[in-house]
Amino acid sequence: MAAGSEELIEVRRRHLAALAHELEARGVGWRLLGAGESILRAANTATGRRAMVMVTPSSDGWSFLWNNGGIADASEPSVAADQIARSLA
């Protein structure tokens, strides 16, 4: 593994954990998937809708990205959770 890779993995996990906490508070189910648990699957069991969420470095820090063009600043997981929850309703 390249130098710094472990740090990037840990930062991703922290961002996804913060988002998972916020989604859970909104009644949205979630599960971490992929190598190094690098993707979060959010699901609304009432509607059956799902979103796959990634977190990636951006020019301003880190960003959450999800299907259908969703994007939010990873420093504000509550904002991202609101947007994701609305998209799954």
C-alpha cells in the first residue's frame, strides 16, 4: 500500500461514519460496502429507494457523491444526510 493510503482510508471511514450517524437519525438505513468499507449504501425501507455514497478528496477538502448527481461537502454530514433522505423519500 502506498504511503498515505492508510490515512486516506481512515479519513474516508470517518466521513462515512459521520454520514451514517446522520442518516440513522433521519430513519435511513445504511451499510458500508466495498474494499476498505469505502462506499455507503443508504436505503429507505418504506420506499425501497437506495443510494450509493462515496466520499472523495476535492479542491476544497472532501465531498460526498451519490447517484443521480448528488454532491455535498463532507464537512457538513447533516446537510448531505438531509439531501440523501429527501432523494430516497
